[in-house]
Amino acid sequence: MDLTQLLAFTMQNDASDLHLSAGSPPVIRSSGQLKRVKADPLSSDDIRTMLYSVMTEDQRAEYEKNMEIDFAIALGEKARFRVNGFTTRLGSCAVFRTIPTEVPLMSDLGLPPVIRRFAELEKGIVLITGPTGSGKSTTLASMINHINMHHPKHILTIEDPVEFFHKSQKSLINHREVGTDTNSFARALKSALREDPDVILVGEMRDYETISLALTAAETGHLVFGTLHSNSAAKTIDRVIDVFPTGDKEMVRAMLASSLQGVVAQTLLRKPEGGRVGAFEVLVGTNAVRNLIRENQIPQMFSMMQTGSRYGMVTMEDCVNDLLEAGIIDMDEARRAILEATDEEDESTDGDSGYASASLGGGKMNLDTMGAGNKPSKQGNNDDGYSF
């Protein structure tokens, strides 16, 4: 088998990822679950040959030197993949993440209406957060696409690597890839302030300098979109502030309070019949929220989201509850989602005492009484694998 066949097979099964690991047959991730392909185990040399077939000379040299690499490839006109090649004790490995070539509309993704408002802002910072594989890039792509379709603006994206390619429509869009078009997120952001952008997308806010420059760009009249890895809106605020040295925390709280427009913490949940649906926690940068940030009262954010529905705010607990009551997800998936969002162990027991802690200690949610009548989860058999 060759890489092209495996990537085509991945797309045919609507899988999000293809895993190639030395000593194991290929594995795909479908609806969030891993499935083995019925094929012979791959050797390290097999995987290295596959990787080298889609790498440039410079990329091969980087992989040999650093033993890992990130890049993106295209498979014809209808498929793109984000690739991570890395090395383990058994040899070469790789993960190929599917990137749709057609940018989805907000309506297709079922995004909360407030996210459309975020996309139409003139300035400030909007943070999209969640674990790896939670759809952050897709949400951001749909927001950029909305601006591109409806507003004459200069949009600058800084990513590692560039995932969704947008063709300029009403807007002018310039994509910059870290490692290819710029040396780092920080250098690209410094340069961005002299490139007359209206909107700046920062693929990942991963260090002090990048976060500081992103906040500065938001304060100076630009609309900045960024991503972070955190499970809730309140933890996102903490994550941004904690990056800074102790002596700068008061300053960054003031910067964040003046520029924050919203935080969207999202995850993807499995549907019983197959496929996944997004669940979203939304914090809107109201005056009250900004005061909490300025006064370092972050734990009160949860209560603010509970009472801020008129502004478009919603907690993850309420979003999961709505999905459960609508029969879109089942009770097991709802329980898992809440426990992951709160980073707590499942303390549920049989009967009426089955509870999962609500986000950030905001009380208890009784999952046994939620969405009564939902059918049990239809879990697939992982051992069956996929035929290739």
C-alpha cells in the first residue's frame, strides 16, 4: 500500500486523522474513536519512505536534524492534510490530520449566534480554546470566511502550518506559515502591526511574547483571533495571565480587561448514531466580566456566564444539557463531557446519587434526571477494524 491510498481511504471513511506507527497497522480516527485498518503492520522504513515522498529536501533535512516536523500537504484539489512526523523508540511515525478544502459556513457548524457577532467586531481579542482535535481551527476558519464574504478588510493569518486556505473575496487575505514565510509567531506579529491588517489570526498563542504582542495588537485597534489549549473560559483567562511574570500580572489583567471581546471553549461530542457535534461554552467581554478580570476575581466567571444568557453567554454544563435533552447525545457522552470540562473524576454511583460536577464548582448536575428517555450509546466494536 502507498500513502496516497491510505489518505484516500481516510477521506472515504470521513476520518479526522490517519496514524502511522512503526510496528502497527495504519489506524484512523472516526467520530473521535480509533479504528485499525485491516492491513499488515508498517515498519519504520515504510513510514519514513511515505513521509519522504511528500516532503521537500529542506523538510527532510529538518526531520533528520530535529526528529520531528510539522507541515501541510495537498492530495489533489479536494483534500489537504496537516502532517506531524516524529520519532519513537520503534522508529518513524506520523499523524495526518484531515483539513477540508471547502471552508464550512457558521450555519453548517451549528455555532452559537454570538460567534457571528464576534466575527463582525472592529477590534479586540477573541480566544477560541479547547483540547487538541476539538474543532478550534474549523471554527476560526468559518469566522474568517464570514468576514471574507461580507466585509472589505485586510485579514492576516499566522499559522503553523497554514490549514485552511481562503481565496480573497470582499476581503484581502494573506496567509503566513511559521517556518516557511516567517521564523516565529512573535516575529510575524511584530511585523503584522506594520502591514495594515484589520484582522489578525494567530494560530497558537503558546508563549509570553506571542500573547503580549497579540494583546498589544488588540489594544491598538485590530481584531485578533487566537487559540489556546484549555477546557473552560475561566481557565483560559487564568492561562493568559499565568504566562506573564509576577510583576507584570497587574498590567496584563488591565490589558486583557480592556481588549477581551469573548472566549469560546469548545469540544466535540459523539452522537449515538455516529458523527460528532460541537458543544460550546461562551464568555462575552461585558463590563462586568472586564471588572472581574481587572480585580482578579476569575472564579466568579462561572456565575457570570450562568446569568449572562442575554449577552449570548452559556456554560458548558448548560450546552451539554441542551444537547442531551434534544436527544443529540446520550447520557454517557454528557457525563464524559462534563467530567472532562471540569478535570474531575467521575464520582457517580447507581441510582439517584449519580452526579457529575458542574463547571468550575458551580454546583451539581444530576445526569440521571437529564434528558430522560435517551437511548443508550451505540458504541462500535474497535476490534473489528476497517477493511482496506
